[in-house]
Amino acid sequence: MKTVRFSKSGKRVPLSKELRNIVLDLLTGKFGCVCWYCGINLGSKEIHIDHIDPLSKGGADTIHNLALSCVSCNRAKWDLSFAEFVRWVNRLRRMETFPAKDGFNAMIAYVDNEKR
Ligand SMILES: [Zn+2]
């Protein structure tokens, strides 16, 4: 499924409202309405749709490369690849500032499985 299109100038074009709702339905139906990275419930919070491996680093523009994210995790991850982000989060976890380890471990297992 195409989720983000690029204009001729190379600028990213946001998802249409209709397509965004379809992607949200698919991802929440499969994984629940939680941030994949920290595990917090996104029910009443702003929801971001993140490319797990960024397009700028060769990530695919498909549903298997999309994850729901809270604002904080999406900003923190920014343009990092998934592997880089995991290393960064693991550093945070060692500092015991990480809020929800179980959700994060489940997400790592899922992405590892998809890549095989
Ligand atoms: Zn988060």
C-alpha cells in the first residue's frame, strides 16, 4: 500500500485524511492503540504514523514499515533507522527513564520477524 507520495520537488506530501484513517484502522486493529516504541496508550493522545525504517534510509513505503507512535517517540526517533533507534532506546533503558518496556520488546520481536 502506498502511504506517502512525493511531489516532483521531492517534498513529502501528507497522507490524505481518508488514507490516514485506513492506516490507523489497520495498525490499531492489529496492535492496539499504543505507541510501538514506549508502549503508552494513545487513546486520548495525538497519534503519529512513523516509518520504522525511514524513507530517507531506504525504508519501504508499505504498511509493514509503519508504526503508531506518540509525539515524543516520533520526535526522538526522527530520521534514525530502526537499529539506531533501538540502540538509543536501550541506552535510555539502562538509565531507567524508559516508561514501558513490555510494549517495546513486543515491537522489536515483531519487526525482527517481518524482516526475516
Ligand atoms: Zn512513545
